[in-house]
Amino acid sequence: MSFAYFIKGFYLRYEMAGIGATSSFQKKVKAKVVTIPGARPSIHNSQLLLSTGVPSLDYLLGGGLPVGSILLLEQDRHDVYSKLFLKYYLAEGVMNKHMLCLASLDVSPQQIMQDLPAPTDTEPEEEHKVEGDKQMTIAWRYQNQATQPTACYNRFGHNYDLTKSMDKEKVSQADVSLWDGCETTEGKGVLSNNYYWSLLQEIKRKIDTSNLSTSCNKAKTNVLRLGLHSIGSPLWGSEFGRQEREHEWHNLTAFMAVLRAIIRNSFSVCLVTIPSHIFTDPALLSRLHTPADFVVRLESFQGSEKETNPVFKDYHGLFHVVKLAAINSLVPPILDTTDWVFRLKRRKLTIERLHLPPELSETVSRGQEESLQTQLGHHACMGDKLPKHLDF
């Protein structure tokens, strides 16, 4: 009896160990990654990323714009450079055959689509090259450091030439929905503004008809790029003056909150530009920053004192990174510096690190040197000891 129990226990341990049993060993298969043209997974958290069209901006966002996120761009005062960022963003969508949805009341959406930059096979050459004696060599510690942040990150977007427009036939072949506010419906509830309500309905309809919702079981092979230009300007509602005076912006803040919910539950990304310089209520900007994942601000030198400042003679404005989101990670992307500027060259728009020029004025140096010698001579004549701490 004991021998039978011994044999039974041996076979039981034999089966549990999986020796000779094929069902106990399973090949580890990698999880299937969604493949969308023009998208790639992040090297940090495997989040699906899309290019904004500007490689330096992709770097600042952690490699690109994650699917399901919102980028809020605070416009420059004259809305010159912010529209260029929007055109780069839309041009990248056309090149990757993404679905596009463009909404604007300040500028005709048709005109924006006609002025998209043309793609080019090579990187546009650097402009304003200085030769001979005019060329200035920076400090040795910065010689091997790239001015543009793109050198630190592998780009996956396209190159564009601002001096040329994209082929109209290529733009016409793209799946583009244009919204200019001509057809509106009456708002409901908190969204009493007809424009905000109608735009949200158009976005929801586009996502549902394209099966881009995360609740849909259909395989996702494409993504929707939303471009919302100058949201919150006076053209978006006749009640702008009253809202600005009474600090009531229920329609605008509710619009951003609902937009975030729609984007989060769909395969889409959104670039929203707002004229923040016309808002006098600082609390409004903080409420608009909350639903956005990334917030950047353009401070143009055009029409300001910095335009004539020799320190900023090579740049066109400051680029402020206000907010970076931590999506599928514990911390947001960490940048090596906080001082960024943007520069519009003849063929491209770039974001660069701000390098202040060294002070090489001979008059200042000589003046400091003469004052120091005078001070040292006075102490020597008086028989005083030299000061331990010299004030340079």
C-alpha cells in the first residue's frame, strides 16, 4: 500500500513539474502594437506618438504628441508665428494621410489649407550664414553642443520648405473636414454658445463615423488630427465683453473640458491655439491649462523693446514651455534648460536654446581694470593691507 502511494505521488510530481508535458511551456508572445502611418511608440513608455511637423517641438514634448492628448498653444500678439505652427501640424497630417479637422472663425479654414508648406527631401539650408571677420566663435564649452534640440532625438517627421506651397492635388486627396461656423445649432446646458456646441458636435460626429473611438472594436489604422484656431477670440461669441468684464467664461472652460473627454476616448490628437494676450483674468488661463496636456506660449519680439535689443537680434521671440504632461509615466519630460527661443528663417521655423552672447566690450573691461588699479594703489600708499575680498 505504501509503495502504491509512493508511485502515485511520484507521477503527480512528474506532471506538476511539466516534464514531457507540452501544455506547461508556452512561448512568450509580444503584445501587438497598433501600427498607424506616421506614428511610433515612445522609447520611454511605449505611448503612441505623432509628429507636430516641427522636430524641435517634438523634442520638447518628449518625442512627439501622444495620441489622445491636447496641445494648447498661446498665440503671439499678431498671430503670425502661431499660424505657422498650425500649418506645420496640418501638413504633417496630409503627408501621413491622417484624417484632419480644421476649425476657425478668425481666418478662413480653406485659406489655411491652401498655404501649407511644401515637403522637401532634404533639410533646408541654414540661412544668414556669416563669413570672414563677422563670424563669432562662441565659448569652447559650447562648441560641441547643438543649438537646436533635434540633434538629441531621432526625428520621424518630414522636412518642409516655407517658401513653397504644398501641391493642391495632394491637399485635395486628404480627408479634411473644415468648420467655419456657417452652420450652427442652438447650444444646450452649460454650453449655451452655439459655436462651441456645434463644433463639439462636428468633432464627435467625425470620430464616430470614422470608428476612431476607443470603445469601437474595429482595428485602428488611422488617427484624427484636430486643429482649432484662435479659440476664445471675440468672434466666438457676442458675450465676450460681458464675460471679460464679469470674469465669467463658463462656455469656454466647459468647451475645453468636454473636448478633453472626447480626445481621451478616441484615436486623435488636438492642437488648440488661444489669444491669451486679450484675456485680463489670470484665473482664466489657469482653468484653460488644466484640461490641456501640454501648454506652450509664444512671446514675439515684434513691436516690443526686445526687437531692437542686440541680445535677441538673431531670434524672433521667446518660446515658453508652461506645462508638460506625464502620460503613462510618473514624471513629465525633463528638459535640460528652460530658456528657449524661436527663429523664423527663410525656409523653416525652428526652436533653439537661448545662448546669450559674452560681454566682450573693451571699454567696460578697461574701466574696471583702471578702477581696480586705483584702489590697489591707494591702499599701498596709505600702508593699508590689501582687502581680502575684492569687489569686481
